[in-house]
Amino acid sequence: MDDTAGPLPPSSASGAAPTFRLGVIQIAAPLLGGMLVGTALAYVLVAATGGRMTEGELWAFVSAGVFASVVVPALPPHHRVELDDDCLVLHGGVRRDIAWRDVIGLEVRKTAGIRTVVIRVSDGRRIPLRAPMSLLDRRFDEKVQILTDWWTARGGGPDRV
């Protein structure tokens, strides 16, 4: 569901470094699910207070959820993670470069059944990466391996810690 430049050797000699980003479905599915749950809760709350939600109000809630699920994934900025020879580049609202030499650990965290990658840096911070993410991505483990291989090839890895 998300794009990767593919399994490349840990070198940018081929000219294209791997890039990880969330696919449209990975962004839209949680948003649509949240909006539908919110609509159901609103409907229950209105019913519990003795009121009644009209068809128009219900249609407005559902339409807003579907609209947001289509529009929000298309809006910039598109968050992505690029692997460069010198650093890990995080793109989003602001570009952020993290030198490989400052990365002291990579962890896979699982929250609510969704696995993500968190990097530990030498100043003690833990920085969660927006991509790769296991939600609707069968290649998540492969992408984590690519990320780990790049880090290890640049002086990091379990032997360094």
C-alpha cells in the first residue's frame, strides 16, 4: 500500500535511495473508520437524550466522513522517510535530517495492533517514523529490514550499541 524504491543494496550508487510513504488507503482507512464511529456515537447520544437524528443529519455525518477520507489523503504535506547515504531524511511539515551516526537504535513498536518504527538517537530522544507502518502493508517487515540494512551499513546496528 505504500511506495518504496524497492530493496536496494545499502548504497545509493544506483541513484535512487529508498523512500517510504503511506499509501492513500493507509491514510484514509483510519480516518473513515474514526468518522463512522463518531457518527455512530453521535447517533447513540442523540437517541439516549430522547431526541432523534434526522436522515439529513445522519447523511451530513456520513458524507463528512467519506469526504474527509477522500480529501485529507490528497492534501500536502505528504509525509515520507528517505534513506540517504549520510542521513535519514524525514519529510512532513518541515524537512528533518538525522545523521546515521546519531542513530543508536531502531525499534518496532506495536500500538493497537499496528506496528511502526521508532528510532533512538544519541541525545536520548525517540523519534517515531510515519512510514513504514504495518496497517494494510504486507511488505512492512521487508521495509524494516531495508531500513535496518541501511543503518547497519553506515556504522550502526546491534554491534554498535
